[in-house]
Amino acid sequence: MLFLAVSLGFYAENTREVILHKKEVKSQLNSMLSDLQSDIILFDSVTDRNSHGAQMADSLIELLHSDITNTTDIYFAARTVTINVGYYYTNTKSFEQLKTAGLLRYIKNKELLDSIGAYYVSFQWLANQIDLLRLKLDEIHKGNVRLFDSYVFQQMTSTRITGVASSGGQRTVISKPAVKPDLLSADAKDINTVSLNYHYYSTTIKFYIRMGNTLQARAKELIKMIKKEYRFD
């Protein structure tokens, strides 16, 4: 009888802990929903800025090879690209709390568990792309000394943030040069070096944007899965 009583007591205590852990899991997943919504809003803003930067990089390349005399737009495009760079990141607070507390094992839906893991692990890979993007941006900065007057750039740095209603994003807007500036060099090699730097940056950031769009879609799908599994409104 004593053994039975002890066994029943252990079972009851274990059941109580499981119930408490499941409640904690649900609470953390509810917080994760807020984290994911914040991620989605960030994705919109960063994607808008980076897409605008990529578009201006492409415009600059075209100008450098077709209309080298249009220095006002060349300066404007060159500076707009480097000032409109954003990086994707995620709020991992709820995910880290689930891991640290050992609560992930209480998520019984394997598809949901795998999706959560895959989403947050993706940002580790994305960090490598950020390093590559920064490398390409550094090449732009180094190469720009060949063509652009720093004082003109300084005069253009009166900036403002503008919202984009269609996407919910934001981008940084700078002023065009007040007077038509000169390029520091008309040498074909210098022009080609700067153009190539912007080309490599453009292709890199377009890939980065595609990855951001993929992660945003995963975040939206993850929200649906969590709400369905745990019956959140």
C-alpha cells in the first residue's frame, strides 16, 4: 500500500508538472506570435529600403555607361544606395526561453516544432549573408574615392525618413546636389571599377532580399500553425 501511495503521489506530481509546462509552452508561443509579427513588420521596412537601394544601384550603373555627363543624378544615385541599407534580424526572446527551460519537448506537433527550429536557425545562415553584404558595401566605399567629391556628399547628407504606404516600409531620402558637381575622374578604368562595385552589390542585395522574402513567408506560415495548434484567436 505504501508503494502504491508513493507511486500515485509521484504520478500526480509528474502530471501536475506536465500540465504546468504545457501552460508555459502556450504562454511562450503566444509571446512568439508577437515576436513573429514584429519580424514581419521589420521585413517590410528592410525589404523596401534594400529594394530601393538595388534599383538606384542599377540606375547608377546605367548612367555611368550611357550618360556620364549627368553628374547630378550620378551623385544622387551613388549616395542613395549606401544610405539605404537594412539588415534582417529576428526577436528570439521567446524561442530562447523555450530552449533554455527545456520546453520544446512539450511541443508534440513535430511539423510545428521543425518549422520553429528551421525559422530561427535560418537567421544563423543569414548572418553570413550580412557579412558578405557588408563586404560589398565596403568595396563601394573604397572605390567611390575614384569618382566622388566628399564635400559634395557632405552637402547632400540632409536626410529624412519617408514611409511607403504600399508596403509599410521606410527609406532614407537625401538631397540632390545643389549645383551640378564634377566627377573626380573620367578615366574608363575608374568608372568601370566603381560600376563593378555597384553591380556586385546589387546582385548580392537582390539575393539577400529574396532570402528575406522567404523568411517573411515562413514567419506568416508559422503564425498560422501556432494559432491552429494552440487555438489562439
